[in-house]
Amino acid sequence: MARHLITSAIPYINGIKHLGNLVGSQLPADLYARYQRARGHEVLFLCATDEHGTPAELAAAKAGKPVADYCAEMHGVQAKLAEGFRLSFDHFGRSSSPQNHRLTQAFAKALDEAGLIREVSETQMYSPEDGRFLPDRYIEGTCPNCGFESARGDQCDNCTKQLDPVDLIDPRSTISGATNLEMRETKHLFLRQSAMKDELEAWIDTKADWPVLTTSIAKKWLNDGDGLQDRGITRDLDWGVPVQRGDEPWAGMEGKVFYVWFDAPIEYIACAQEWEEAGKGSDWARWWRTDAGADDVRYTQFMGKDNVPFHTLSFPATILGSGEPWKLVDYIKSFNYLNYEGGQFSTSRGRGVFMDQALDILPSDYWRWWLLSHAPESNDAEFTWENFQSSVNKDLADVLGNFASRVTKFCRSKFGEDVPAGGTFGDRERQLVADLSAKIGEYEAHMEAIEVRKAAAALRAAWVLGNEYLQEAAPWSTFKEDPETAAMQIRLGLNLIRLYAVISSPFIPDASAQLLEAMKAGDADWPSELDADLQKLGAGHAFTVPDVTFRKIADAEREDWQARFAGTR
């Protein structure tokens, strides 16, 4: 039994996430966690809300609520939506937790003692109209690199280039829209990433199995221009982790907080502490400290490509620079962007379909299947309503749902609601077992490699094999001349339903549970000896005909949704 630590990039607290956010981190992380659990491995799957920094302050101000109250409320909303999409977190934490405050301050002290933090007096954007310094996300403007007109002061969402607010063309305050910004002096702490460039590059060079998307972004940041730059880790904000050296004050840093991108990844570790203190598990350190048993843990992170620089450079610099025996990530699975109907999904602009809206339309399995089978791995992907309808109807309704319905209804009509006796496997059945064994092996290989779209294609192909067998065997015709052989064919079909429910559970957990319940299958173990697995439901085993597993989406429905979600939220 292996041990898998799995984290998803933690979503910002500033509102409900759209489907692009979901498929970029949380959903594929859940797929992998469910798969590893199904294979019998020990899994700790962690996520949290990212509650500090400018987005939280802006969203709270817009909602007219104190920021702490807003964050508590939105954590509850996001946790409920995570449950709605069946995201199987072992703990869904909060970066504003006391555990994360303490750990962030402890890391800062260790880094300072290692000589990796320096104080910098610098000029920053100040807005007389707003009466405050403007941290990077309070400033928008035109990206000097690609010309994107809504680049933020820390990074351009279009080209992913790291920016400083002074780099922006025609900068403006996101609070008031003021453009009469001026530069004033302030003092901040910087993490000396440049001093760790060689160590970070050597570490990244050991990760030959990482996706090209991950390593190419990391290498670009390491070597573009003047190379890896030192990074400011404090901000002039009210809401966040107060700047301290452990539990000691930090002279000259009064009234400042740590930058959200410094404390947010540390929440992965703090989240495990929250998990233990909430009574959900024990010994968090055996997952996170190599001096407490984490040497045998396989740690996998999931994120969108915009998060890659911070997870390949800044967070590892924090871990390595501390000099303490923390567990480093083994594999980073990064994703491109999911676009929406010819444009971009956007939380800030309310464009696209959001998690709550999706669940109001259809159950989560419909969305899980489409998003995962179209995951933006090698390139950006595009959500269109026509493609969504086609995939649901052809994959879920016509292939899997139709198979379960035809087999169970035919059995009920000819043999009753018990698995029928009679007949033994012939050449056709033995060939099916061989073909399924090969296809499931392919599916497992793609899942182990976290090749999400290929895994979905292999799973669908396994469903198709059952449908093709059913068409060729034609038990409805066989029954007229040879009821015993027809009984064997249908008995195999019922066992295929059980098999499909087991291997499909990482993708479509609700449908899988429904089919297992209909088959009254107490044994949901992952297949090992397929010939035996396809005979687990023996003669006389009772079953029920399941309700419609997946219904088709009608053209009128699709057209209605297309119109409803053509604008902004």
C-alpha cells in the first residue's frame, strides 16, 4: 500500500468558482484521490480557501461586509459546492486559520535566520483618492508584454508574465478607478529567491517526469531576462497574517501582513494540522516531515498554469530555505485554461457557468464527466453547449446508461430480478474478457500517469466493449432458441454493470454508487482477476432495475442554457 499526499491549488475566497477553475485543479485532484483510494492506497487529500490579500478585501467591500465575516460565509458556500461536486477532500481548510498564521510566521523566522530575507525600502503606488497604498491586485492596467488591458499588478492573466505595478501601462485603482496614482516610499520584506536559483534549478532538473507545461513555465521564470528575482513577501494591508518572526514582533514591520502568495501554499501544511485538530485524523507530521515518516509519501499537486511559478519556485524556495525537513512535492500536474464559448471564463467579470449554476441544471456527474474527458492538458480547451450535449448524450446516456438499462430490463422480463443460472463462457466471452483486461490496463496506466483525457477515453472504450458484446451476442434473439446461453450472456452483462460501476467511480461517483446499489453489490473491490470479477454476481443474486442513470439533453434545453449563459452572471 502506497501513501499519497494530494493537494489542489486553493481557490480564492472571492466568490463562487466557475467550471474553468474547477477543472484546473480541484476536480482532477479529486479524480486522482478517488482512484488511489479505490486501488487500496492511503490518501490524504487536502484543499482550503485562500482568504488573504486583495481579492478578499475587495470582495468583502463589494458585499458590504467585514472581511472576516465575508470569508467565513464564503468558506461555507465553497465547502457546500465542493460537496455538491463530490470533491472528496479529507479536509477543506482555511488559510486564515490559527495554524496557518503560526506556521507562516515560523517559516518567516527560519528564512530570516538563514539570511534569505532582506528589508527593502521602495516606492509603491499610492492613491490619494483612496488614501492608501495600493497592493498589486488593487491595480490594473495594460500589460507591457502582451497588451492585455486588464493585467493585474502582480501578473498578467493572459500571458502569465510576472509584473510589478510600475510595469503597467495606464495603471488605475481597482477600488475607485482613480488614475492619479503616485509613488511613495514604504518598507517591505523580500524573499531572496535569487540566492536559491541554482538549488531550485538543480531540484527542478531532477523532475524529468513532470509535464512539459510545468517545467517550461518554471524554466522560463528561472532564466528569462535577469533570471529569478527576489520577491516581496509583505504588503500594506489590514487583512492577512501579521508580519512576525515566529511569535516575536518584527521591528519596522508593524501594521503589515505577509503577501498572500507567501502564506497560501503554507496552508497546505497547516491544513493537515487543521485536519488533525478537527479530529479527522492523526499524526499530520508523518505526511509532511521527512523526520516523522514522510519519506515514503508521494506528494502530488494539481493547479492551473498561472499557479505554476509560485509552486515550482517560491514555495519550494520557502521549504528548502527553511533548512527544515519538510516534504517537497514529487509531481506537479498543471493545466491550461478552459475557455467558454469563444472567450474566457472569468470570475471577476462573471462570464461563463459557475459551480452553483451548473448544479442547478444537472447533477454533478454530468459535469464531472465532460470536464474531465475534455480537461485542458496539452492545450487550452473550449466549453461549448453543443459539445457538452453531445458528450452527455453519446457517452453517458447512449453507452453506459443504455447498457445498464437494456441488460437489467431484459433480465427482469425473461428471468426475473435474480441473476439467472445456466451456460458457460464461450469464445466470444473469453475474447471480451481479454479485450477488457487490455483496456482496463490501459485505463490504469493513464490514471497512474495522471493523463486525464486519455484515461477517460480508455474508460469509455471499456463501456463500448460491453455494448458491442451485447449487440453481437443478442440475448433477446438467443433466448428464443437457447435460453441457457442467453442466461449466461445476461449474467455476464449484470456483472459488467458491477465492473463498470467500480472502475468508473473516480469519474462519476454518484452514478457508480447507484449502479452498485441496483446490483446489490457489497463488494466494490477494484478488479484484479477479470475472469473471476465478471462472475462475482452469481446465480440467484438479487438485483433491481436502476432508475435512469443518465438522461439525454434535449435540443430545447441546450438552446435555453446557451441563451441564459450568453452574457455575464
